[in-house]
Amino acid sequence: MERVVISGMGVVSPLGNEVEDFWNNLRNGQSGISEIDAFDTSAYKTKFGGVVRNFDAEALFGRKEARRMDRFTQFAVAAADQALTDSGLKVEGMDRERFGVYVGSGIGGIGSLLDQHQVLLERGPDRVSPTLVPMMISNMAAASISIRYGAMGPTLSPVTACSIGNTAIGEAFRAIRFGEADVILAGGAEAAINGISLASFGNAHALSVRNDDIRRASRPFDAERDGFVIGEGAGILVLESLTHARRRDARIYAEVIGYGASSDAYHMVATHPEGRGAYQAMKLALKAAGLTPADIDVISAHATSTEMGDLSETKAIKTLFGADAYRIPVTANKSMTGHMLGASGGAEAIALVKSLENNVIPPTINLERPDPNCDLDYVPNEARVRNLQIGMSNSFGFGGHNAVIVIRKYPE
């Protein structure tokens, strides 16, 4: 079987729209949370989110092309462009039939749907855009990247809610490992900060309502957490067989060595209270990597800042890792980015790669009064320097979808 390496990365996020900006803000404990100003939030319970700033799609793609893409697709294509440039791959010389795209979105082009529904109500059916359906369907990020680069290999748009990024990376890892492709762009994208999403999540009491202190609103594992902070963006990685990467003398960031997926089989939106599905996915990822709990140096937690979610993940880690659970640092990127939904796994995989590369664990900010039931080492408030070789990244989603990846520093 082929070994699978990461040779390029691209990100669009509330902490910056390039990998180095994203990483520097993350390691420095900067909050990317800001007031939502794209629409009037005065009637909403929550008025803030992890908003992507300074993103100019027309400057990147031209006005005509930008207008044919929903915002989530714009994010995905921008991140894919970065990742390919970073990798040094020359698309013209590649075997396009062995070049794939695994990029998903949880909610897809809901912004385009809302815009055109308003057109329907105000101007009638004849004025609804014929491009609405292709703009809003969730596979359009993967399709747009595939079309842009002529990638004719396996293409997949997973819809596993907030575990999409890890599902995409993990399934791409499997495809390359078993010789079905040489290169796959993998990750997720999301752009769901709009009125209907904010209202629905808010009415479900899922969002933080800390409107008077927004930069401290996302607080995983803290006793005063009151819900997640909605975010947006994209995280895309170039996964490549080691054989292909060596043939072209590529710079290699890290190696993907394990992937595990499971279902809670429990509830539409609530995680299993004992973290059984999360435990199973982590266990499978370790098994695929040929590792024991003692081999893991850091865990990038899903940790959305919800009471039950943070607690169940903590329980799952304790169940699998036993005494090692108290040794392993657990970091929560969402304390700074908010919950980027389907984009989270890709962005957090990039953060984990940078952690391994720099031997630095980003902090879990806003952890001021730890929940006594969440008693692991969550790297509170300040980054930590530590020799790192192997990290695990967790992603869990509505419906009980769980996906976990294991990444190793390269070279060994």
C-alpha cells in the first residue's frame, strides 16, 4: 500500500486567508470572532460569528466567474488555489485521471438559495436565476475545483455535517493508499452565516448569546460556556502518494497515517452522552495507523463549546486513552475560529500539521473557569512548546457522524 503525504495547504478563515496568517494568529491565541455586519442582526439572539474578512472574490476570479459561485464555493476554490500553488504541482504535466477532488460542505449554497427566493417573492418566477441549483448544491465546490484544474480522477463531496473535512481527508487517504489516485485535493468549505441559519441555530439554543463579550464567547471546556459560535471558511490540503511526491522532489509537510469513522446511532443533533461514537472513531484511527494510545503526542479536539459536546468528547478520550488521557495535551482551535461547520476539519488539519512542523500547540483560549467534569490538559490560554511527532484530529457532526485522522511529522 502507498504511504500518503501532505504536500500543500490552503485556508480561508476568520483568522486569516493564508496559511501563515491563520497559523500565527492561532498560535498567538487571537480571537477571530467579530460582529456580523452583512445583515441586520437586531432581532436575533446572537449577533456575532467567525466571519471571514478581506475576501475579494472578484479580485481573485473576476466578476463574471465570481458571480457564478456561491460564497462557499468561492472559499473552496480560493483555498484549493493556495494549496496547489503551495504544493508546487504542475497540473499540465499530471495524469489527470489520477488527480481527484474530495471537498464537501454541510449546508452548501444556502446564501444563493435565500437570495433567489427573495427574487421569486419580489419579482416572480421568470426572474429566478437558472444558475441557482448548480450554485447551491453541496457538491459544487468539488465540481468547480475539478473543472478548474481538469481533475478527472475520483471526486467526492461528502456531507457528514461538521465532520466533513476529516471525512474528505480520510477517504482521500484511503483512495491514494489503495492506488486509486496519485493526488487528491481534500477538505471542506462553508458559508452559512446568514439570517436563517442564525435564527435556526439560535432557536435551538445551540449558539452562544454572549453579545457583550464576543471575543470570549467561544470557550470550550469552560464551566461558563453557553453554546458554539458560528463560523465560515475553507481548509484544503493536497494529499499525495509518497511515490508521486518523491518522483517530483516535493516538499512534504506531514504524513497521514490513520483514519477512523463511525456513527453515534443516537440522535439527530445531540452527541452520545458517553461519547461512544467518538471513542469508536478514535479507536479505529489508531488501529489504522498501527499505533497505541501511548504514541499520540497531541489531540486537536472537536470541542465546539457546547456543554454536552465538550463533556462527551472528554469522556471518549478518557475511555480510549486511559491514564494517557491526562498526559496528552488537548487543544481546541474553535475557541479562536468559532465553529466553521463543514470547513472545520480541513482548517484544523492544517493547524495540526503546523503544530507538528513547529513543535507548538495552539492554546484553548477563554478557558478561565474549567468545568470540573472536563479535567484534561486543554492547553489553557497560552501556546505550549513541546516536541511533537504524532497528532490526532477529531471531527464530529450532526446526525452522529464521527471522523478522526492521525497525522505524523515527516520525515519520521
